[in-house]
Amino acid sequence: MTPATKPAPRTKRQLIEGKPALIVIDIQAETFHDRTDEAIPTMAGYPERMLKARAAIDKARQCDIPVIFIQEVHRPDLVDFGRELDGDEEVHCIETHPGTDIAVEEMGFLPNDYLIKKRRYSAFFGTDFEILLRGLKVDTLLLCGGLTDVCVHYTFVDGHQSDYFCRVIEDCVAGSGEAAHEAALKAMEYLQTGARCSLPRALKAMADYAS
């Protein structure tokens, strides 16, 4: 029998490989409205965790790192929901509802910022997101926003399968519940070792990139 071949040593990756972009997923105005009757279940402290993303946005701007906002939107006649209402989620993110807008003030959104509108969970699915990433020559996706176990996770997976380096700023994401949030973070770390990073570490990596 041929002796088993030893696996090649794993390449140690930096938090930022090549050129990064900060991807702000679904931090929309309704996040900061009255949440007593929310259409999508969220874990405790959800708005506060979303607010922490502002520090990452401001640092990215300082470091000349592209900031790409992702916005979930659906048509008022619900024709584009597909199977999305078969689970725990109720009707949400209707394009004519003011709560569907990007959280402009909280996130410091500017009129000339990059904005990708999506009809499904992943920012890649049925959008021009990857065309934008390729135009910007992006290698590393720094992800923040919600939900950790849905739109963040699915965007991460599609980014991973498209050979991007994917990192999730775990202070700045929140899930549908604590258990789902943590399970999604573990699943993303499984796909790319070192995918999970703290906000302070992400800020330092951005500063180091710019230096």
C-alpha cells in the first residue's frame, strides 16, 4: 500500500488579504423603530449591535476602503417573496415603507455610497454585487449587519464559494436568536479559519491596511 500522503500545511491568512471592502448588510431604518411588533425575530440587543457598525464604516472611509450597503427590498404585491414567508418571518422590507430605507443617520449613509438592493437573503443572488466587487478589485469582504444566521451567513457562503476572503465582525452582527447567532458564527469559521474577528481587531486591520 502507498503510505498516506501528509496534507499540505495550511496557509496562514491575514485578516485582510489584498484589497478589502466593508459590506453593511440590511441595517435599515426599521432597525431603530419601535420593535415591539417586529416582523422578523431578533436576539436581544439587536439595535445596539447594529449601531456598533458605524465605527467600522467611519474607519473604512478614513482608510479609503469601499463601503457597500446592502438593502433588502420587496414589492408591495409580494410577488418576489418566493418561499421566504414559509418560515418564521412575516411580510417585511416592503419598498414603499419608510422603515425599509437604509438607516441613513445611524450609519452615516451618503448619496454617493455604493448600494445593492436584493430580493433574497444573499447579497450575491440576483444582484450586480459581484460585478461591483470585481470592478473595485476586492479580495476580502468584511461583513457586518444582520441577520447573522440568515443574510450575513448566506452572503458569507456565496462569497466563500466565489473565492473571496470573508470575515465577519462579530460585535457588529446579530441573529434571530442567541443560539442561531452563535451557530452561524461557528459555521462561517468552519469554512474559513479566522473568519470571526472582533471590532477592535477589524479596526486595527483597516488602519494597518491604510498605512
